[in-house]
Amino acid sequence: MMRMQPRTRRRLASGVLIAVAVLVTGWAVAQRAVGAEAALPPERTFSNAPFIHKIYLRDEDGNLISPPKAGPDGKPLTEDPGKPMSQYATCGKCHSDADTMLTGWHSNASDPRAPKGRPGEPWILADVQTRTQLPLSYRKWDGTHHPHDVGMNDFKFALSFGRHLPGGDAALTKSDDLRFRMSGKFEFDCLVCHTTDNGYDPVDRYYQVNEEVQNFKWAGTYAAGLGKVIGQAVKLRDNWDPADPNARPAPKVAYDRGRFDSENKVLFNVERRIPNERCYYCHTSVGSGPLPNGDAHGGPAAPQSAAGGSKPAKGGVSFRQNLENRYRHDRDIHLLKGMLCVDCHRNGADHMTTRGYEGEYADRVAAYGADKVDKTITTLSCVGCHYGTDGPAGTTPQAGLPAVAPHGKPENLGGRAAAPRPEHKGLPTLHFDKISCTACHSGPYPEDATTMVQTSLAHRLGLPHHRHVDDASPIIQQPVFLRVDKAGKPVADDAKDGKITPHKVLYPSFWGRLNGDRITPMTPELVLAAVGKGAAKKLFEEAPDAKEVEEHKPLDKEKIVQALEKIAAYQPPAPEAKPAAPAATAPAATQGATTRPATTQAAAGVPATPAYHTGEPVYVTGGKAYRRSKDGTSLESFDSAAAKPYAWALAHDVRGAQQSLGARGCTDCHASGAPLFDSTVSSASVIPAASVTQPMHAVRGDSMGALAAFAATYPMRPILVFTGYACAIVLALVLLNYGTRAVSRIGRRK
Amino acid sequence: MTTIRILTYIGIVLAVWLALIDYAVMRPKRKALPGARLRGFEGLVYLGFLGCVLLMSVSSFGMIAVGEHMHRWMLIVHMSVAPPYAVCLTILALMWAEQSQFRGERAAESAALGERFYPGEKLAFWVTVAAGFVTIATAMLGMMTWFGSDGQIVLLNTHRIAALVVLVSAVFHGTRVLLGRPAAAVE
């Protein structure tokens, strides 16, 4: 064999080294390129013109979805792919900050790091048969119950309220509840808000997420009209294994090829400024008239006008609506002026939509730190927009807004969205310290009693049904004027930062268990299980059609006693023993939701008995709790924190200046019988004749002596004004006369 | 501490100080006058006026001094006393305007010239009438629907300043007229 020449050997070695270097470098560059692509910021145009969203669909694994091609006979040549679109993957391809978007208000309810914010509308677990209306919230607002604490796991919560849930919350996507394996996670639904046409039907979405179908993962695809969903997750058993060839197949999608263009892209009409109609699906609020006979269940009547129903305030016009005459309502003045909801309720990528209350900036700073909070939200409240952070002239520092920049800087200025600066002619500026803007300008025009209101979240507005009554359960009343601070907490009469603010109010009704001084609610299912089917029909009457929106009927004390007896005797099924787990004394503090209620582990392997299975059975309604008497034949009432009404501030619809309180003068409020003080609130008890009606000032705990005396002086105001002007004129003439004489005398001397 | 609260403290101190200075320093040098200076209806109106000034000052400046708004019963008192205050001031202006004209005399010459009031008292009188007129006018204008919030603030601040001036000048005038001279010797 010939020996290689040294020069050749050197050349060969150099070539190998160069090749290795090129390979290694190329591999490193490729790796870096892949990493860089994964870390790319969101793809945006930064133009005011909308980007036309003609995009590829992707499934949850990020794979492209294309409908199979059709053969000459029109039938698909291959099997439909079947997988539903994942909006997280589809939208997230360009909007790589999708995870940031999930930290917003619409999907952060179960995030312990998110600010609670001012108490808002809860999810109300309402059941007509068991006379339940229970406020629930993952945010743990005072007066609400966490779903887990009442035995409602995340999946059941999603089923109960999925009709109006946008999805995406950790409770709905990270929960380990078993049934989510079959139904799929309840993904954040971008399109339910961001579609600008009727190409996305939230009612179709509901038909997929309701209890009879449970197709969470497929709902968005169906609602967007992308295809038909074949199959129902509800039919998959708890032991369903997708890998089992004999298992029932999961639901799948038969895509509509007509929705795809020649490049397999789909057009979604999406814009930055979302039309109001998208918001209205979840955020509609409709007045539904006076409480019948003063309360929902035969209690004392509100004063009746000749035409029936409660009377309007003196000199005022009744704008009372019921569901049928909604056409009388004028809509919010901001919308009438051409604004959109999103012009005030704005957000950035974080989707922390501005709520617009005065304490919002402080709440967010407390949760996130001042450097992470958008300062401009201070000028997106009523005061901030119309006045700037300086607030109306003459207000005290407590009544003002936090100045996020030195005086005069643009960040402090009002006039956002061309908001006019109100003059408030004739209104002493002291009122700005005592009353919120919404007290005079928002909600229905106050009358001599509260009226009922129905909302999308509580009364399933937006879903078609045949029967929908004005006094449907749950009974929510408005406006109830309470004194609260900027964070929405009730404060005393003499609190410096308290303002009278209108609220919606719900008096909870529910069955529960009393342990110590704490009442833990029971879900309607548990109540029916405890009472038994046959007895339930006798005591509570037949359950109405769940699709219709019905009213609570009264429930006699005798029946409540009997039901409480049955609940007391009820033995819940023994829970399955699980492997020993570390003792936990609180709900999980991590972001992910759990199904573990707030109990402690009693012993290794044996789950503790939830509080809704133990303790004395009670029924809460109309602001009172009821237990059986000692001899067990009657009811006795007692006070409990759990029976207190839950209130949340209302801010819409805003009425124009001519329809605000005070437009007709001071006596809109400073007069005997004025709604702000004397309008009545009913406790809306389920028990007949047990409702208590209170005037607003009593609900607030106001001392009325001076106010009543002040109101009594108003009829004499013309005398005061005449006297004052007459004296002023006389004094002016005296000063003029003698002043002129003095000047002329001085002139003569000179 | 707001501006109006500071001004309130200054006004109260000034009113008390002026009265004390006059009573303690100037009064002993003055001759006694025979008989009471005010009688009958005149005295009644004048005492009524002073009472009204006192009540209105307590109900307003008293609340400001402790850091509160004028509200609730204090507001009721203030507004109830306002009409008698206006009427009394007007009657006093009509009764004493002629007698309170300045004729260029010195204090020592007043009695000889047959003047009823002394120059210091005349000055306090006119300041009270002028400032009183401002308090009434600003209060009345504020009750109308002619002024927005900014105008309301101007009216309110003007009312407060004028009221402080009334307080100081009325207390001084009252001290001079009622207590400004030693008692006449009883023969």
C-alpha cells in the first residue's frame, strides 16, 4: 500500500477540520434560529387599519387543520381530521403573548395574585325548585362563596356557567377534575369578544358546553361555524381511555370546506375596537319592573300608583321597565354619543380591562406595584375622564384621584374621548365629597322602591327560551344606595372617604349547615339528594324545565321544617379512601385550581368530611337564617353573616344631565320621601310575609335628624331667597348712597 | 391644614385680640358717657345682630376650625340664623348710616360735635356693612343655578373671607359700642 505523502495528509486533516467546524457552526446557528423563532415577540402591524385575519387553523398540538379534499362525487377523499381548532394555538401563532392575555380580568378569577378589585357581579347559583340563589366567586369577595367551599368542583362550575364564561381561567384549563379529560379544557375564547360580525354565535357555543353535551374543546369551532361536531363528551364514561381501541371515540369535527379558501386559510372578522354587541352577550342588564306586591313572595306592598307598580319620585318620570317594554329605555348616554364600551373599558395585551372605579389604580398598585400599572387608567373613571385627576373644583383631597404625575402633566388631564367638563350649575361642591357620580347619573331613575333587574350572567339572557318571567330567580334589586369607600367597601356615615353609591343587591337564599357560627351552603343537588326525590316533589313542587327562566315560589315554614329534618337525617355516601396526602389547612396557594375544598385532612387516607355534610341544617333567606326550634315543629330565626345581602356597584346605564337626580332642583333629594333616603329595599324572603322592607337611610345606617330637618326647610327657601335678595339690595343702595356722599365730600375738600 | 382653616384661626385670633387690646389698653383712657348708648328697639336689633354673628360663626368657623365641613345640625343652624342676620344688618345699616358718616373729626372732637359714634366705631360699622353685604350676596348667588362648580368655589371662598371680616369687625364694633367706655359715675 502506498504511503500518503505528508502534504496530502496535512491537506486531508485541514479539510476534515474545516468540515467539522462548518458542521458545528451550522448546527449552532440552526439551534439559535429555532430558539429565536420561539422567543419572537407578537406579530403586529401597529396600524389603525384592521389586519385582515385570513389565517390557518391549528389544533391544540399546533398542527395545521385543513379539511380533506373532495372527490368528483363531492365526498371527502380521506377521513376528516376531526380535531377541533384551538384558539390558543391558532391566535397564539402570531399573538405569542397569549399567556399574558390570560392574566386579564376575564380569566384571572382563580389567580390568587390578581387583585380582587371592587366587588363585582358574582356567579349566582340559582335553582327554582330548592329556592336557592347563592352568590359564588373564585375571587372571594366578601359575601360570596368559593365554589369549592360549597362542594362545586371546577367542572361543575364550568357546566353551570359555561354559557357565559369566556374560558381560560386556571380553574377551567389547569383543573385536574376528571371530567375535563373527556370534555377537554375550557380554553380562553378569543373570538367570543373579538369577532366584529355575526360569524361567531355564542348561543351555538352554549349548545356545546351545556350539561347535555359537555363539548368544551369543540365549542369554539362550532360557534365559529367552521363545521359540525359529531359526538358528545357527556357520553364518555369516567373510565374512558382514548388509547383503548374499543372505547367510544371522542367527538370530532366535520369541517365545512366552504369556510376555507384555496390556501386552506379561514377569514375571521376581527378588529381592535370590539362592537358593543359582543360585550352585551355577557353584560346585558335589563330592568324587569317592581317587586311584585313589594317583594317576590307576597310580602308588604310597595306604595302603588293608580296604574300599578311603585310610584316615580316626586316630579320625576317613571322609567320603570319590564322585559316587554325595554324599547322605552334610552341606552347609555355614552353609547348614544357614538362611543363603544371599549373606549372606556380599555386594556393592553394583559387584558386587564379598565373597570373605571376611583380606587382601581390603588388596587392594582397594591397587587402589582406602581411600576407595572398603567397610569392612564386614573383618567378612565367618571371623574378622571370628565375632570382629570384634579377632580371637580372644591373637592377634598380624599375625594380626588391619585395624581400619577406632577400637576399639569398630560397624564392627569381629563377630557378623554372628548368628554365634556360638567358645569353642575347650582350644585354646591360639597356634594362631590358625599355622593358618587353614579348616584345621580346611573342606573334606572330612582323611585320610591327598588325594582328588579335581570342580568346575562344571572338570568341567562342571550339564550333563547319560551318562558322568561319578570320576577325570575334570582331576585336582584336596584338601585340600592349604599355608602362605600373607593375600594367598594361599606363605610360608616361619618367616614371621610365614603360616598353614596348605587348598587345592585342580592339577598341570598340557600340551604346550609351551621358549624359554630359559620353556615356552609349546600348545592341544590345535595339538597335534593338529602331530601329525597319523592319528598322533594312534595315539599318543593315539581322542578320546572331547566331551559326556562322561572320565578321562585314561596315556601311555607312547615315545609322548610320538614326539609331540615330530612337534611339532618341524611347520611352522605362515604367518600373513597385515597392514599395519604400531606395535611393541608387551606386551599392551594398556587395558580392552578384544585378540587379540594377548604378542609383539613382528618387522617391519612381518609378525606375529611366537608362542612356542608355536618352541623345543624339551616335555611337562609330574606336576610335571616332559620333553624328548627327545640321541639322541632317550627322555625326560629337568627342573624348570620351568611344571610347578609351581597351588593355590587352599578354604573350603567348612564343617564344624561336632564335625567339625572337634581336636574329638577334640590328637592329631588332634599325632600321628604326622596329616593336617595326614603326609597325602600325589600329583603325578598322566600317565606311568605317574612320580607322586611327598609328605607335606604336605614340600610346605610344614616342619622336622619338633620337631613330631615334640612329637607323640611326647603319649602321655605323662596322666603329665604326673597329676604336675602331684598336685604342685599337695600344694603347695596345704602353703600352706594353714602359711598357717593363720601367721595363727593373728599372731592369738595380738595 | 387647608388655607381656609389657617385663615379661620387667624380671623378668630384677630377678633379676640383687637377686642382685648381695645378693652385693656384704650378703654381706660376714654371718658365715660352718660347713659346707655343703646336703648329699646335699637339695642334689641343690635344685640340680635351680634347673636346672629356669633351663632353663624360658631356653626361655620367652629366646624372649619376642627377640620370638619359645615354639615348636619350646624348647617341647619347656619341657614336658620341667616335670615335674621340679614334683616338685623339691614335695619342697623338704615338706622346708623347717617350717624356713621365720617366728618373728618378726631375722636376727641366727636362728642363736642354731637357725633354719636366715634371714628373707630364708624370704620368698624362700614366694614361690617360692606362685608355683610358681600356675605349675603354670595350666599344668594350660590343658591341660584347660574354658576357651575368653578363659580361656586369662587362664591364660597368670597363668602368665607367676607364672613371672617364680618366676624372681626362686628366683634370690634360690639366691644367698642357696648364695652368701649368706662361706666358713668353714679351721682
